[in-house]
Amino acid sequence: MESTGTTMSYGLLRYVRPELLRMAHYEPVEPVEVAAARLGIPPERIVKLDGNENLYGPSPRALAALAALHPLHGYNIYPDPDQLRVRAALAEYTGAAPDCIVAGAGSDELIDLLARALLAPGDHVIDLVPTFGMYVFTAAVCGGAYVPVPRHDDFSVDVPAVEAAVDERTKLIFVASPNNPSGNLLPREDLDRLLALGVPVVVDEAYIEFSGGSVVPLVADRDNLIVIRTFSKWAGLAGLRAGYGVMPRPLADLLMAIKPPYNINVAAEAAIVASLEDRELLLERVARIVAERERLSALLASVPFLRPRPSAANFILCDVTAGDAGLLRDALRAQGIFTRYFGRDGLRDKIRISVGLPEHSDRLLATLHAMGEAPRELGQSR
């Protein structure tokens, strides 16, 4: 009897690593067009405040650079596997040496490359929860053992608990600064204590342009410090997947050797270089987003059932002090306003709101005040 495609697929799964079949999937944000169609709302009515994207979009120079790519002398030719132009531009921006920089398809690829380079099966990855979900996801895919160390109630790192958790199998400590989804920075004294443990410490600075205080200058003097950054947030290039890492040269050389040869496509390469040439405008937009963050925080504080937390990023985490946070997310979605609800320990009574344009903040606040209170029962969120 001939096997069906379904039977063949199930048969193939017996060759898959068993732990991958059991692992939880990463939950990305839903595309606007998909969500709008499902909700029956025109896409232009969606206020997208769930993905921490930069709603000002790419810089004009980046858009011009993309438009200038010739169909027969750009898109059909492989990009530079050595990333020479990109690494030189990033070196000028960060002050790091070009050979200490590795570019990737978003900072997600740098997380993956580091895990593949440093983890053997069963090696420990310390994750300072709650935080960005890609650390535990990538550790699982690469066969690492996930070691969660809960943060304090104010989302600061419990450094003594990290010190107690480190053992001979610890190969990576991931720490986001500013942390996602809480928005708080890692103090320098905490970083020094983490680095003193001697294991590789990855500081994820995806949102650092919104706060300042990068630790990239420390990499030259610390042989276990790695910093990863992205163009998704400050430069509006989330859709092109453009990120990079700054690290000691021996590790950078290794990552350049094991990465996919052409991991930065020609469009991302052109947009990275052009964005850095247009940084003055982009940083002006960053300043606008920071100003709007502070305005939005004050507005959210006027909502009786919300308590916004301080943030050094382009989003605000809010405690839902009355009602159900998940149902509040649903009620806002029904009105075309997307926010992020995580539904896991430490975050079940919270929603995260990205900072958009001023008109987005105004519509959000009008909707929240019109509710009067956060939904408490399923029927109230529909």
C-alpha cells in the first residue's frame, strides 16, 4: 500500500530530536494583514503597538539605497560573505574594530550563532526571566539546558542568584539591557559582577539607542563580554532583519567561519550602510519616540486600571491593577489597537505597549478611557 504524505511526514518525525518535538514554540507578533482580515478591520485602521517597531519607518537614504539596487547588478548577485562594507560602517558607528563585529539577519541570528558556537548538548544557559523569549527558544533548539533565574519584582537582576546558579556546565548568560518587556537597564556594577563569573555574558542592546549607555566600549578589555544590537528598532528596519554583534576577535572570527556565507542580503547591506549615513535624522526620530514615551507614560498613569512602569526603551510595561490583562488585550484588539500580552509567570497581570506616533497614543488613550474599566469576563472583551 502506498504511503500518504501525512503518513510519510509522521514517519519522518521519528528521526527528529525528541526534545524539539516537546519544546514550546516562540510566539511572534501577528502580521497586520492577517490580523486585520481575521478581525474584519481595514488594515489602515490598525494601530500596531505590539511589536516594538519604529512606526516612523526607515530613513529616506535607506529607502533610496534600496530603490537604487539594480535588478541585474544587485539582487541577482550574492552579497559579500566577509561583510567588509557593513563591518566598516558599523565600526565607525560603534567605535569597535571591524574584525570584532559580525553582522546577522537581525540580532536573532547572532543569538543563534552564539548558541551554536558555545553550547554542547546539555550545557547550561542562564536566562534572567521574565525577558526576551528568543534566549530560551534558541538554547532549546541548540540542545542547551535552560536555567531560569527570576528577576526581582522591579525586574532588576538578582545577581546573587545568578552567582549561585553558575556551575561548570554554564556556557552563556543572556541579559537584555534595556530588558524586554520591562524596559529597565542593567546597572554597570551588576554587569561587572556577572563578568567576574568568567563565563560568556551576552548583553542584548536591542533598545540601547532609546536610553544611551552602551557597554560596547568595554568589549575591548573584557574577554567574556559580547554585545548584540539591531537596526529593527531605532532605524526602522525590522522587516529587513539587520543586526550585529560586537565581541572579542577570536569569537568573531569563529562566528564568521560558521555563519551561513551570505547571511546578510544585499538589501539589508545597502539599508544598514545608508541608515548609518542618515543617523542624524534617525536619532532625531529616536528623540521624538523618547519624548512620546514620556508623554504616553503620563497618559497611561491617568487610566484608573493601569500602572505604567518606568522604561528606557521604546515600549512601556503596564500593570493591570483591576480586571484581566489578557482580556484587556483582546478588548483593545477588537477596536483595532494591538498591544502585547505574554501570559507567563511574572507577566500575567501586565500588558506591554509599544510607543508609536502621537496620534496612536491619543487613540489608545481615548479607547482605554471609553472602557471605564478593564474587562473581567470573557464576554466583556468581545
